[in-house]
Amino acid sequence: MLGVVAGFDIGGTKISCVISDLSDKRIYRLAEATDSVSGPLDYTNEHSVYHGLAEQLERMLRVALIELGQPRLEAIGIVSAGPIRSGGLWSPPNIIPTGIVESHRELPRFIPLIDPLRDAFACPIDLLNDCNGAVLGEVYYGLGKGSADKSALHLAYATISTGFGVGAWDGGHLILGKDGNAGELGHIVAQENGLLCGCGNRGCVEAYCSGTGIVSNARKRLLALDEAERAMSTLYRRALIGDSQLASPSKIETILDNITPALVFEAAEEHDFVVQSVIDDAVLAAGVAFSAIANAYDPRIISVGGGIALAHPELLKPIQKEMLRHLNVDPPEVCVSPLGKEVTEHGAIAVARRLLDL
Ligand SMILES: [Zn+2]
């Protein structure tokens, strides 16, 4: 029986498992909801430890191998929303185990991945954060696919999705940093004392240019308006749909809970004055981050993916224009990733194949 490699793409809501044979043909794919409910939890004095995610990966992979007739598993590549540390995830903001006891809610959360999977499958395993994984996907299967000499490539990948992150490949090397968290440019400051970010700091790029940032900026701007002004906003009127009663001050927060990134972009098409400021803020913040990418890594091209960017490629031109305002190096090109939303799955397979020097 010939060998295979497995790749996992772990997100806050979904995990996919892809399998390729050693000639790099995809032969299997399975996706399921991320399970942060059913697995066992342990506690130390310093943190909680959630074992459920590794158990889910092990189960998905065992099912895959049985369905494929038990081929030999040569390597596993894991790409996940971070932060990553010590072979697992450390307090990832979008994977929060529900069963943590009340007294341990404030402690950091560790989700081990590499050790339990190595125990289960006895093969080489590596874990990268999603943007570093995505840039590998881009190098081997996307923009860099046709380049036989990967050491001649200088490219970066930026995601504008629930969050904002970056990965960079420079002349044959993935730039990882000591813990594998290099490229966390979503948390550089775009506006001093600005909006609160999911990381706990203020004014980060991600607080303005991400799905969560766009929604919370729109909320904040609508809350700052008086009732008459608010009624002029298309976004507010859309958030009100289905809500038959007049808004009392205490109810406004609940109405604003209806705002989604999709609703914001629908209102943008109708030239909503609140949304225009939200989009302008997002473009300004992304421009700061993209110029940081260019200044830090000097790539030839920045490939952009993530749900928000893929659904709204029209954002890239103004972001590029904003980036140019902050640069005096030869600017990189900016384009939408040709791999679309599959870039991280491709990255996971690339992580596994690199372990075998394929
Ligand atoms: Zn932040």
C-alpha cells in the first residue's frame, strides 16, 4: 500500500481534513464543525488544558484512513488559527472550550495538538498558524506553483477575515519567529487609543480591518449618534428589520447585535454615511499593515485572501493606494489569492510534504 500525507485546516467554526497521495494528488476531504464542547479538560495552576480538539483530529483521520483502505500515513501538517506555542494553541480567541469551570475561566487555555497526534500516529507532524500555512499553500500551489526555484520567490500572504494576519516567504524561507507567530501584523497600531481589539489592546489594525472590527466599529459609530441621525443610516434600518417595536434606548444594543459584515457591505452599496466611515477606517488600517509588510519583508507580491477580501476584492485598490502613501521601497503588487478559500488546506498539505522533503 502506497503512503499518504494528511493536512488539517483548523478554524474557529470548521475543521477540514485533506489527504494526498505521495504524487500530490488529493484523494480525500472531510469537513466538520470544530468541537469545543465534548472533549476532556485538565487544569494546572497556570492554565487549563483542552484535549477535545486533538481527539477530534485523531477521530477524523482514523475515519479517513479506514475509508481509504488503511494506506501508510507518512506525515501530518496542521494549519490553525493561532496563537500557537509548545505544539498546540494558546488561548485562541475563537476556540473557547465551553466546559471550563468558573474558577478557571480567567486562566490561559492550552490546546495540545502535536504530542497527542504523534502518540496516536507515530509519524512526523508540524503545526503552523493559518497565515504562515497559507503562504506555504501560495508558494507550492498558488502564485508560486509554476516556479521550479522556490528560493527565487519573495511573497507575502495577508488575510482579511474574522481577523487580520500575514505570512511571508522570503527567498526559500518561511519567516516563522521563535514561537511560529511571525506576521501577527493585525496587532500593530493603526490608531493610537483607538477601538478595543480582541487581543485586549487598543487601535490595532484588526480592530478596524477584519470581520469583527468592521462590525464593532459600525456599532460604536451608530451608538454615538442621536436617534434622528441613526434613523438616517441604511445599516441601522437593515438591523431593525424584523424588529417591529420602536427602539427604546435599552433595546438599541440588541438591535445592533443584528449587524454582520455582510449587512455592513450591503449598506455600503447604498452609500450609508456611517458605513462609509467604517470602510474608510478599514482601508486606512489595512494600508498601515500592508506598508508594514512591504517595509518588513520587501516582497514582490502580496496575495490577499480571507472571507472579507474574497467577497470584496474592490477593497484592494484603495488599500494598495493607502499602502503607497507610507512607502519609499519599491512597492509590491497586491492581488487576490488564486487559491481562494482553499489556500489554508493547500498549506496544510504543503506543511506535511515539507516534513518529507517532497
Ligand atoms: Zn490586537
